[in-house]
Amino acid sequence: MHSPIQTYLEDLHGRVAGLNSGELASYIPELTKADPNWFGICLVTMDGVAYSVGDCGQLFTIQSISKPFVYATALADQGRDFVLGKVGVEPSGDAFNSISLNPQTGAPMNPMINAGAIATASLVAGEDPEAQWRRIETSMSAFVGHEVGVDESVYRSESEPGFRNRAIAWMLKNFGIIEGEPRASLENYFRQCSVLVDCRDLAFMAATLANGGVHPVTGVRALPSEHVERVLSVMATCGMYDYAGSWLYEVGMPAKSGVGGGIIAVLPGRFGIGIFSPRLDAKGNSVRGIEVCKRLSRDFGLHVFSRSGSPGMALSRVYTGADAPSRRQPGLEMRACLNAQAHRIKYLCLHGFLAVDGVEYIIRRMQDMAADSHSFILDMNQVAGLSESAARLLNQARLGFARDDIAVVFSRIHERHAIMDPLSKSAGEGDRGFLSFEDNDLAVEWCENRLYGDVSRSMAAVGSLTESPLFAGMPETLMEQVEAVITRQSFAAGQPILVTGQAGDGRIFFIESGQVSILVPLQSGGHQRIASLGPGMNFGEMALLGQTTRSASVHADTEVKCWILDTGDFDRLSEHAPLLKIALLENLAKDMASKLRRATQWIGALA
């Protein structure tokens, strides 16, 4: 099944690709050679799954997106206090190439402007500039997940006309921010901006920050955890040049842009996002990249100040129809089928407020289980609500699984508008809607019927009393005596057959055709179904043990035909054939033990 996230990104890419405003960066001559139509989007989850669309394999230079990662390297090498003494963390409100220095100390305002990035490059560990560069290269490779290289032509194109940056470097030397030869640190800065990456690389770098500094695929720790929040904080307040305040207000994710056309965005614990499109606005940010992030933030509920949680928390547990079958007592043929196949019915217990990343995680788990699944029951009892985008993904997944002949049904929504409204609104054109059951028992019974075959087959009439569990193994001569005193009675659909609290009349019912529900009263005045019985099953058998008051109600779900045995007639037969009573009571004990095991199984599955 095609991933709903992939479908969403492809649609988003198609809608945003029509934005053709903006210009290529021209102050670095090599950047003007880029194709202005290049456009890629990549999103990486915390367990390393990458969704990408467009020109995600196109290499380009990372430019200023390198700044937070070199800053991270300096923090790891020198520690917070030392770095903070050299480079501040205050937004400048100025362009990226502004000369924004603290008037008292000469320290750059933050590491995301050029002055701060040049200073940061000088703080990386290494006995000489060459060793410092190797450290930068190794660190950036850890964030990307593979070795990186430099585009030498872009490096020269940055270095040769970089007079403004040279002036900044000498000013930093004058204030004692750079110790040693400033030109060497400046060349390392030019080199770090010329590192070659593609859109997927950016997304994995962002995902590594989102994952607490650990690359989600390689498992390599690229940054000590105590520094991750510091890097993300500076990205949130300073990462988008002099658009940073509007970005945080509208999009709400730590981010960094580069004049090569890249943008990374980080939602801690959830996603890393990379976008590449080289058309820039007047502030030096990718036009399409900003629009993509705005739409992702809105549709996925990704604003850092909105409610969020680990995607894995959206799914609290998974168990199967073999662990918790329906409470009905199936006939022998159906029981054999379910014993062998009920594990193909999967319950998924969902939890909390479901945003897109949580639903994406759930859908991937369903896809992982699909090869051995016939139906999925999404238990919504612990769900507080879901976003419209999440509901749209769930409905898309439901229809996708249906095309693979796998049913997806909902349970225990209980008419909560926070769930029902988004699901109903997002049902697509031609979608006949979703199945929602009041409880898991009704849901799994529907799935069992579907697994077994057509519902009418599972309710086919039985031919004789010998198919009832109470008469299993009964000698033919004894069955002839029982059949001689049996009566038959029909009940209309909806008709009560037995009523709770009713005086027992000594009758035992054996279902020939149709289906009944066993109901117990609730304090609220309603009833809870505890079992559903079909052809070949029996009820009222507790009269054999002397029960004088009906403890449950029996309701005809369909037209029902029953054989009825009066216990008085049975007692008279047993006086002349005591083996009849012994055999029937033995079968009754086995049947009760089987029901007890099933009840215990249910409790164990739900614990």
C-alpha cells in the first residue's frame, strides 16, 4: 500500500512547485549555475524512515545550514561557558552578513550570522587549522550519516570575492574573539559552507537533532544530549536570518536556511525536515521552502508550542483475535476456522491526541503486520481527539488496506465529536464511510464473520441436536429418546426469549438456526452483551444444575428456531437411562470450563 505520508508529500510538492518567485543567489558566482526549478522535500521520522519527493538526490552546497552543526561541534569540544564567552545567542534582527558585534566585548550576537559562524569555526578542537577542518568534516559526516565532501569550485567562488567576511574576521581578531591567524579560520568557514549535500542529507541532519543528537539510522551520537537544546534554541530564534521572528510565529519549528536553497526544520522527538529549492526571497530564504514548512506545520500540527508527544505513544498495545475472540459461542466448523485463523485479526489500542506523526507511526505498524492480517480493529477508547490531517491519513490508509482486502474498522468512539467529526469530514469522494462499533466484542465478531466467510454461512442451520456441545458423543439410542420429547419453537427478530430475574421454567434451548445475544443488566438501566450464540449452541442449561431464576436475558438478533428440552422430561428419561444424565453433565462441565478459559483469555488480553 502506498504510504499516506508519501501521498501527502507528492501532493504538496505538486501544489508548491508552481511558485516561481524569487531569484538565485548571485553574490557567490557558482550558485548562479543552479537550475531554478530544482525542488525536493524529504521528511525523516525518529526511527529513520525517510519520505522524499522531487529532486532529493540533487547535490548542492549546504551554505549557512552548516552553521548550527559547526556551532554544535564547538559546544561539544569546548563546553557551553567557553563558547558563550566568545559568541552570544541573541537575535540580531539584521541580515546574515551584517557586522553585529556586542559593543562591549566585540563578541558576535549569535552563531547563525556570518560573524558568529566565523568565530565558531575557530573554536573547534584541533592543534592547527587543518586538524580543525578534519574535525568539522567528521562532525558533519556524523550528522549526515555518511562521509561528506567539498565542492571546490564553490569554495573558490566564496573565498575569492569574500572581502566583507575577511573584514569581519579581522574585526574578530581585533577583539580577541579569534585567537591565532584569522584567515585560516575564515577559510575553514568558506569550506564548511561548500560541503555538498542533498535534500535527504538535510532531513537526516535535522532528524539527528530531533532525535536528541543520535542519527536515527546509524545510531551514532553526533552531539552530546546536553547541547542539543542549546543548538535548537539558537536555531529557533536566529536561524532564519532577519525573518526569524516571523518564522517562529508562523511555522514554530527550529530551522536554518542557506543561500544554496536549502532549509532544515526540526520538531524535537518527531520529525526532521529538509527542503531544497534555490529560488530565494529578499532575505535569502528559499521561497518554496518557506511555503512547504508553513503548510507542513499547519497540516501536521507541528508548531513547537502546540501539544505534542512521541509518535510511538499513539499506539499503546497490539493483540489479536486469538487473544481476545468474540464472546459468541461459534459452531464447530466456525470454531475450527477461528482457532486456526483468528490471529489474523489485529486489535490496535490507540492513545492520546492523534497528530499526523502518531498516525503515520500507526499506519507503518499496520503495514508491517499486513502480510499476516485480515482485519484491523482500531480501539479509540483512550483517544482524546485527532487532527483533520491525521483523520485524512487514517481514512486514506483504510481505503488503501481495503484495496488489499484488509478491513479497518473503529471501535469505542462513543460518539465523541473530537474523533467523529474529523473522520467524517475527511472521508473522500466515493467513500462509503467507515465502520464504527460500540465495543470491541461487536467489532471482533464482525471481523470473525468476515474471516470465516459470508455471514449467512456462519449462521447456517444445523441438521440435528447431535451438533450441540451438550450432546457430543451421545450414543444414538439415547439421542433417539431425547428427540422423542423435544419440542420446537420459533422467535421473531427482536423478540425476548428469556428475561433477567424471570422464574426458571426448566427449559433448555438448542439453536437450530439464527442468532441470539446474551445480555446482562447494567446499573445505568442499559444492558451489556456478554455472548452471541448461533446454530448448534445452547442456552438455559443452568436449569440442569437447579437454577430457578434467569440470571441473564436472551434476545433474538435474527429470526431464530430452537429445539427445547424440558428438564422434567429429561429427569424422567434419566431414571430409565442414567448414562444419559452422566454424559450430558460431563459435556456441560466441559462446556463451562471452555467458557471460563475464554473469559480468562479475554481478561489476560485486556490486562
